[in-house]
Amino acid sequence: MYFIIIIPILALLAWIIFRKKSNVETSQFQKLDKSLQKLLSSQVNYYYNLSRDQKKRFESQVAAFLHKVNLEGVGTEITDLDRVLIASSAVIPVFGLGDWEYSNLTNVILYPDAFDHAYQFEGNGRNIQGMVGTGYMNGQMILSRPSLLKGFSSASGKENTAIHEFVHLVDKSDGATDGIPEQLTGKEYADPWLKLMHQEMRRIRDGKSDINPYAMTSEAEFLAVAAEYFFEKPDQFKDKHPELYQQLSEIFRQRPVKGTGFTI
């Protein structure tokens, strides 16, 4: 009789101990080093303008990303600044989505310069700044350091290559990179969003839009290009493209203003 009672008690105690240990381990890797926090404050305007509580959550998500995803330099060494900027690029688009994880990403590979379709960063024909891998490169992202740094500099304008590539991953999370992130919007919003995209594509073609013409390449590229603008120059984007701003606010569940993220 006693034996039957003791077994469930021991099992419960073991579960409590394991859970506490797991929580401790989780909190350890979700705590960001002070040196990386300083880089966030000095290099990432989005983070700098967040509230105190939002900053803590942003730091935790940056730390969790760095714990889960491997960063590798090819022809270059990964620096703390690289780590902060890559992780921030990952967190910014999904900051309004709770504890989002990039289940379709295992490695980010950093190159010292632009590269070509054969993933070479030396020689002629190198014009790619970032890409999400497919086929045997599935689960990989490649970025060039110059484009990564430029995206967080005062010279970035409406562009941020790393954010662009992470938006592709968000889009891809439903199984298709098609410009319609159904996990975030729901299928019922697909047609209105497509209609708005195609309307703006025609405006770009006719020279009546300030959105980068690369957005006309496909619906997937339109989403990524518009998202760059949305996060880099939110006030300007809201003023010039109020309908797109509203749609992207609903997709990413935040309303950035002057580089600040507010979840909705």
C-alpha cells in the first residue's frame, strides 16, 4: 500500500525538479550579455526607442535566437556586432507575434561581400546581398556583411536586407513563399491583400510609387520590400501608403512609429 502511494509522490517530485532545472536553463540562455545590450542601444534604433519592458522582451528574444540558430562566417569572423544585428533583424518583424520561433532556419551564414548564385563571394557577377536557401540549402540564410551593416546605419534609407530575408522566412512558414503569410493573416484576408499588392505594383510600374521597383518581381518580394520600408521609415510609409501600413500592421501585429515597435 505504502509502495503504491510513494511512487506517484516520487514521480511528482522528479517532475518538479526537472521543471525547475529546465526553467533555470531557459532563463540562462534568454539573458543577454551586458556587452550585447550596449550594442543594441547604440546600433539598433528600433530597440533604443522601445519601452523598458519591451526592451527586456526584445533582449530575451535576441538571446533565444542566438541560442537556437548557428551563426557562421565564411571568409570572415563573426563579431558581437554581427550577432546583435542578425538577431535584431530576426526579432524586429516578429516582435508583435509573441514567442515566435523560426522553425525553418538552422544557420545564418555571413559573407564578407556580395555573392553570386553559386554562393561565391569572389570574382565577377556578384550582385546578391542576401538570400534564403532552397533545396540542399534549405534552412540556411546567407547575408553579406556590408548589407547587414548598412541596414542599421544612417545611410539605410528604406532598405534593410537582413529584415527583408527574415520576412521571407515568416512568409515561408506556412509552406509557401508567396507573399501571403497565412499563419499571420488567415486565408480570408488573402484576396484583399493580393488586390492591394497588385494595385501598388501597377503604381510602381507607372512611376507613381516610391517603393523599390524590385517589389514588382513577385508577391513574395513585394511583401519583403514593403516590410523593409514599413520598419525602416514607418512614418513616411504610413503617410504615403496608409492602406499598406494598415495591412502590414495587422500582419506583423505592431505599429512602428519613428522606429518604435508597438504591439496591437
